[in-house]
Amino acid sequence: MHQTRPDTDNAQEAEAPMLKMKALMQATGVSKATIAHYVKEGLLPMPKRTSRNMAYYDASCVERVLFIKKMQANHRLPLSQIKQILKQRDKGREVAPLIELKEIVFGKDDRVRLGLPAFCKATGLSREDIETCLGAKLLRPREKDCFDPEDVAAGQMLRVCMDLGISLTEAEFYPRLADDVVEKEMAIQKRLAENKPYEEAVHSTMELTRVARILRAYIFDRVFQERALLQEKANTGRQRTEARGQQGKKVGNR
């Protein structure tokens, strides 16, 4: 009698080892709550439940959790970004360029971060000042009450603004301009990446990020320099006019 050969994939799936929560925790070094959070956020597949209090996780979850930990340790990536990378990896795509892009955008996660008390000390800002700056979107830490060197530099400059007598209301045009500029950049990115293969879309986005970062700083600085020169010329002209006026008065008084 001819026997039907079982489906290879189904056979392998049936033979694949499954792990209890305790074993998964031991293999990855993460807590039960963290694993449950990964499942809830869609970074890990749902476990197979055999009863109300018993669930088994696919063995691939070990590598997947370790990958998530690596992304968090080596790159400044929130779980939402890691989820995108995992989706592309699950499709069989090379994710190294995508990881590089995320690193360009968010930076490496190897910088010292300060808590709120240390940030206050480093910047001279009070907690009330910080709340005001956060409300005005002049301070934009990536994590609540966790500040990196860029936040510290911005906080120190905001302290200088206050000491000079510049109100935060006067500085609120910066966030508004930034929203407008970034919105236009995102529109360009969408056009460049639209209907392109994955690798080309990632590459074009990476290059646009580099271009935008340079052009923002260059154009703003050049505009400031041009206006400063015009102001300097205007002041020089006014001083010369005043000097001629004073000289004419002296001649008239002789």
C-alpha cells in the first residue's frame, strides 16, 4: 500500500522545540514582564497555550529576543523601530542598511544620559524651567526625564537665553519652523521612496537624511551671517552720519 509522504514543513513545525516562559527567560536574560510586553507589541509571536496557565513559545523567540536586546544596546532605537526592522527581516530582506539608516537618524546608544536632578545641575535650569521648556517644545528629550548630551547643550543655551532676558515665548518660533521644514523633508522622502524597491528606498532615505542635516545648518548659518553683515553695515553708516553731524556742529559753534 502506497503511503502519502507527510508535508515537510508541517513535520518540521511539529518537531520544533517549544519553550516554557521560564526557559525563555533563562535563555535570554529578560524578565517575564518584558517578554509579555514584546508579545503585546508584536515583536514576538503569540505563544501556544495548552491551558489557562501554560503557554509554550517557539524556539525562534530566543534569537529574536537577543536581537531586540542587541538593537537596544548598540543603537538608539525604540521598540517601534525595532519592530519595523524585524518585519523586514522576516520578509528575508537584508536589514543592515536599515539599521544603518536608523543609526544615522537616531544616533548610537552609547552616550551618557542624565536623570532630571543631574540635568538641572548641568544646565542651571530649575524643574519649573524644564517643564516650561518642555511645554514650549524647546526641550525634546527622546525619553521622559532622561537627557543626553544634545539635551544638555540645548538646556545650557536656554539658560543663557533666560539670563539675557530672552523669554521662552520669543524662542517658540524655532519649533514651528522645525515642524514646517521637517514636514517638507518628509514629503520629499515619500516621493523619493515611493514605488521603489526596498533597498533603493532605504538608500535614498539615508542620503536625504545626510543632505538635510548639512543643508539645515549651512543655510541657517549663512542667512544669519548675511543679516549680521547688513546690520553691521547699517550701524557703520549710522555712526558715520552721526559723526559728520557732530563735526558740523563743532564747525558751526566756532
